[in-house]
Amino acid sequence: MSHETHQSLENDGHRTVLHRTDDTVILYARSGRGVTQHWMDLAVAAMALRPGTVLDGEAVIWRDDRLDFAAAQSRAASSVTRARALAARHPASYACWDVLQHPDPAIGDCRSRPSAWSRRPRRRSRVLGRCGAVPRTRTA
């Protein structure tokens, strides 16, 4: 999982909300449609998050040290069987923009109390750092 900035990733992947429940991880598209089966590699990695965590971000695919928008959109639009084959060749990363909810009372439900943009990167790093997430940046 990654915590790139929204500006560096805009329109480079597939917008998703990631919800870590007690038992599993569910990913939703902007439309609200469940897309977990298409991004199962992300769901498996997100099991490291604490149950009750909800993240807003983007499913992205890195190829040749660049984000590949076409690959991300292809996977999102494919059948489940094809999505699994594509994931084996080009695993996805999750670029987290914001923590919407977290079980830590100091973070809690961020949707009901919007915070200043300046605090969001620190909150994101705090939540993702606990599960071993590594920041990734574009290379020249």
C-alpha cells in the first residue's frame, strides 16, 4: 500500500474506498459497487489494517516504474477470472488519500468531523505505518 498525494495520482487508477471489517476487506468503486474480487491482491494486503479502518484512495498499477492507467482500468472492467490473471502479472498498489474512519479513538470517524488538509498526511502515515505500508514515489 502506498500513501502518495492526491495530486500526484489524479486520474492514474481506479478510485476505491477500502473497508477493513472484523473478518475481511471490502473495496467499493465510486458508484458504491463492490469491486473486491477485481482487486483481491489489495484486499489481502489490507488485512494488515486494524478492523474498523476505512480508507479513501485509488487502486493503481505500477509498470516500468510508472503508473499505468490503462492497466488499472482494464482490470477494473474485466471479468473476475481475467482480473485474477492480470493481478498475477501486475499486482496493484493502494494509494491512500485519506483515512475516513479508524478504531483508534484519537482518530475515530473522520467523516463527521472534517479536519484541516494539513493534518491528513500525518493521520494517514500514522494509520498506514502501523501495518508496514511503504510510501512510493514516481521515478524520473
